[in-house]
Amino acid sequence: MNSAYACLAVAIVAEVIATSCLKASEGFTRLWPSLATVAGYGTAFYFLSLTLHTIPTGVAYAIWSGVGVVLISLVGWLAFQQSLDAAAVIGMGLIVAGVVVINLFSKVGH
């Protein structure tokens, strides 16, 4: 894995943590989850910006948002007991398929 994709992975994980903490912050009324949200999003955008030195913006954002949607949905299901219906699961499957197609077949950013 090259450093751009490592930075993108860090950005994705930081965004998922920040979004999870955003839910836990209860509208920024709880201090520690609120601080973790701000720090997580700051980290996510910093590492995403490093990624954009190498990977085109559209490709990086497609991967970042696609993987992030799936991961935060998994966190919502596991940590917050949020359920997904069949349409949501199918839609996320299509997002994953799109990310796979970009990574396997696109010459952009590789």
C-alpha cells in the first residue's frame, strides 16, 4: 500500500470515529464526545488533504465516502443498535461495488 492510500485509510477511520462521536455528543451537549468529534474530523480532513497530492479528488472522495458510509453503518448497527433495511444494504453493496471497480479497473491515481 502506498502512502497516499495509507493516508486515505487514516482519513476514513478518523471520519468514522468522528461521526460515531458526533452521535454520542448528543448535539454537542457532552464535552468528551464533542471534542473527539472535532479532533476526528480535523484529522480526517488533514489526511484526506495529503491524499489529494497523489490521488485525484473524485477518486479519493469516492473511496473515502463509500467506505465511510459502510463502516459508519456497521458502527451504527453494532454500537447504537440501528437497523438497516434491505434497500439500505443493497445500496451499500452497490457503493462497495463502485469502490471495487474504481480500485481494480481505473488507471487514475494508481
